[in-house]
Amino acid sequence: MNSVEKQRVYRRLESTQSVKNSQAMYYFQSKNPYLHDEGKKIAWITSGGPVEFLVAMDIIPLYPEQYGAIAGSAKDSTRLSQVAESHGYSQDICAYARTSFGSILSPESPTPLSEIDGVGGLATPDMLICGNNICGTVLKWYQDLARIYKIPLFIFDTPPLTDDKISSYYIEYLTTQMSEYITFLESEMNKQMDIEILTEVFQNSKHAIELWTKILSLGEAIPAPLNCADRFLLMAPVVSQRGTSETVSLYEEVYQEVQTRVDNSEGAITVPEQYRLLWDNIPIWFNLYDFYNTLAQKGVVFPVDTYTNAWSQNFQESGDLLKDAAVMYSNIYLNKTLQHKIDLVSVLAKKYQCDGILYHSMRSCKRYSLGQPITRVEVTEKTNIPGTLIEGDMNDSRAYSEGQVMTRIDALLELIDTQRN
């Protein structure tokens, strides 16, 4: 690789360090050996699970998916996946799940959270919370975790929505589960839920999501102030700590810095912006900065993506806290119809003035990747914005060919140039 290829064309976002520091403390606290003495416990939870209830009950939420992303960024997820496969887990299942099982089954060498706390693996859970609004794999994944650790599991069931309008019986079904969820947590913690504290946590969550949405919206500016890799790193608090006041403060800091970039017409990359692409699906964690940096050298920037936008669904206040929570956690991007996805990608691509769309078709995440070929055709027909499919995986490098991926992207850029001329 020559010196030109090694050149980094990213502008450093100072507030990213604040996010990293916050995450470091978050993981450090979860490894506190006196945690139980302080009346706290650990819960592993899926990324679409109702986290605010845990925060309100002094339960620290940890995310095996987030750990998977960290292991991927450390370029160790493929090794951990192979460890899981050696114990009988199929290569066809989610690479996040295989990374998680690999870290558990090789406790002598889990991926260190090197940029976070220097300690390998997630803290051992006391309970498991599984929401299937993001995928179906998590059900078996968390059932197996419950078997391994011999700990209780609560499943928050959210059947896929068939319409953008949520029916009353659906809301009633989920609201009932919210009540059962509270009962479960009260039993595990041997104390009652304080509704005032829960309300405050939801207010923090609402404010954090509002700020996150505002940060994402700044991507409409030309040049784009944030690239995909920036958002993928900045999204950590809105996933794992969104019920805390600290996350609100973090995103206020991030918003101010990104707004300053917009005011000064300063882009996320240091070369002239030539192509604005929308990214669909989870990133390629094991090749994160190199991938986007390589494209940035060609003037490619990603002002928007569907992945980080999935955490912009906010809490609508009606006066019934559990009902409002039920609506929010069912109204998740991956829990909605294919038509909704087509419509959303079309809206985002136009709103952020995208020249093209990159669909990451992943071996691991069937629920996210399913329907992408149809989405590509339908979105292009609606918007006249071309798109292409690249094949890969978020955590398993064996399912990724950089040469093939770059060939398809170059063809998309050539098509965009042809349409301009």
C-alpha cells in the first residue's frame, strides 16, 4: 500500500473522545466487583429491548451486539466466530451471536475492550432481556445464553407490524407485556419499580433521541459534516445509555460541534465532496475506517444511513407511560413492512440529496438484508437515484471480498457520472 493509499482524509471530531470516555466509564462500572453489594445487577439485553426499565431499577444494561461491534472493530470477531463454530454453532447464524458465544467459550482469550476498559469480554449477566423487534435469531441466541449461565430470561414479544397504523389490540398486547416486564424486574431486584424514576428515565431517553435526530439531520448540509463511520461510533450512547442524563449532555456537546462544522461549511472529509451516497444496513465493523476512508479519497461521503436512523424513533407522550413505551418499541424500523423500508429509503435519499445508494447485503442479518434487491429497484423507480448491492458481513471477514465490493462501487460511481453528463 503506497503513501497515497495510507492517507487519512477524515476530520477528527473532538466530541468523539467524550463519547469514548463515557463508554469507558460505562464498561468500567459494569466490572465493579462490589456491584451486587451496592444493590445493582447486570442484564444482557438486545439492541431493541426496553432499556429504560433497567436503568430505573439500578440494573446495568450490556449489549452482546455492541460487544460484537467492538470485537469486529478490533479485527477479532472472525476468530471468535470460529471458536463458536468449533463448538457446533453454524456459520450461517448471526456473526454477532457467534462472536458472543466465542467470547464465552474461550474465556481465556476474549477480545479485550481495549479502547474501552482493557478488560476482555462483557461482565457476567444476572438476567437476560430479549426483544424480537430487531430479528428472530435473538430468541434462540438468548435461550442458549440462559442455558449457559443458568439465569432467568424475559422475552418481550413484538410481532412484525403489517401496517404503519398500529392496531389497538396490538398495543394492548405489548402494554400487558410491559407490566409483566416490570413484575419480572421487581422480582429479580426484590424491590418495587419507582414510577417517578421511570418517568424521569424516559424523559432523558426522549431528550437524547431528540438530540440524536438533530445531529443526524445536520447531514443534509453540503458538504456533509459527518460520515458513516462518525455516526456509527457516536451512536453507542443512544443504544446503551439513552435513559441517562449523561447521554443528553454528551449529545449536546456533539450537536454543538457538528453544527459549528455546518456553520463553517466544513465537511467530514478533507477532500472535495463529489458523491453523496446513502448506506443501508449494518457497517463492516472489521474494515470500518479503511473502507470509508478509501471511498472518501474518491470524494465519496455518506451523509445518511438507515442504521443510525433506526434509533430516531422517539417516545410519544399520551399520559400512559407503558402504552407509550409499547408503541415506541414496536415501531422499530426492522419490525415494519418492506413497503415502509422502501418509502423511508426513498425519503432519506431525496432529503439528503444523495447521488446513489449502497445496499450492504449481509450474510448474517437476514432480517435487515431481506428485500434489498426489491428495495433497490423500487427506490430507483421512485427517485431515479441508482443503487447497487455489495455482499459482505458486519463481523465475519470470510464473507467479504474487498475487490468485488470496490468493483461494484466503482460501477455505481461511473453510472452517477454518466447520469450527470
